[in-house]
Amino acid sequence: MSSNNIAARAGRWSARHRKTAIFGWLAFVIAAFAIGGNLGTKTLDEKDLGVGDSGRAAKVVDKAFPEVAGEQVFVQSKQQKATDPTYRAAVRDIERRLDANPLVTNIKSPYAKDNPGQISPDGHSALVNFDIAGDPDQAQDKVDSILATTSAAAKAHPGLQIDEFGSASAGKAVDKMFADDLHKAETISLRSR
């Protein structure tokens, strides 16, 4: 009994032409993977994942409080206080140097009225806060010139401890540490051969 059903006809043809059917399906799967890989995928940002009221709330929060790459310059002296003229002049010099760098935005001086928490209670330590311009995910790639700016300020004021820290500079330091460790491991493995 012969069936005119398309699935039955395809089954009979595949049974009679096994090699052609198998290689045809393999070619189809390979072509589907190649086309799919070339088309790529779109990954949604975390802010775009929410729907309804929660999605709208997430977008409002993201717009009101954009993500930034914040960094800080720590200034400390065992002898001087932040109110001393030479200490104050050094902090102003750091702020001036940072302001000259086009990658630095939103500098917050420890001497501004709105920033009283940036000077320690004992008066020997101060923080200069700032942001790195642009995408925070790219900040680590931009931090080198800012670290050089901070280093130059530290050399200009040897009586003070001046260090920079934040997510971008810490990420850069960790990456360098891993690269150095990998280089040491390669050197040791080559020597032991």
C-alpha cells in the first residue's frame, strides 16, 4: 500500500538513498552553523533585560546614576596636616595635574565644602576623587597616563606619600601581576628542560 503523504515519501526516498540523505543532512547542519556563526548574536545589557515596571525602574536608575570608573589619589604625611600650606599646595598641584589630563573628569577636592569626608579625622590623610571619562569597561585601558600623572606629582612632592587607587588602576596592577607571573613560569619551564 503506497502512501502519498510527503513524510512517507521522504522516508522511502531516504531509505533507498541512505548515503545521499546522510551527507545532505550533514551539509545542511554545517551550513546552518556557518550561517548562524556569521550572523552572530546580540547580547542585551543588564539594563535592557527588565520588562514592565521593574524594567522601567532599572532604566530610570541607570540614567540617574550612570556607571563610572572612579579613582582616588591618596595623600598622606606623618608630620604635616592637610591644613598646612605645603600640604595644601601639594593637593592643589595634584588637582591641577589631573585637570590637565583629558581623560580625567569630575575632580572632587578634599577642601571643597561638600567633601568633608575626604580628609581623615587626624588631618594627616586626604583623598582627591575623580572619574575616568568614557565607558567604565574601557577605563583600565586608559589609566596609564593618569597613573603617570599621579607618579609625577609624587616625585614633585617627596615629603608626602601620594598613591592612586581605584577599579581601573587595581585591574591594571592585577593584569600586570598575572602577566609577570606567567612570564616567570615560562622562564622556569624553559630552564628546566
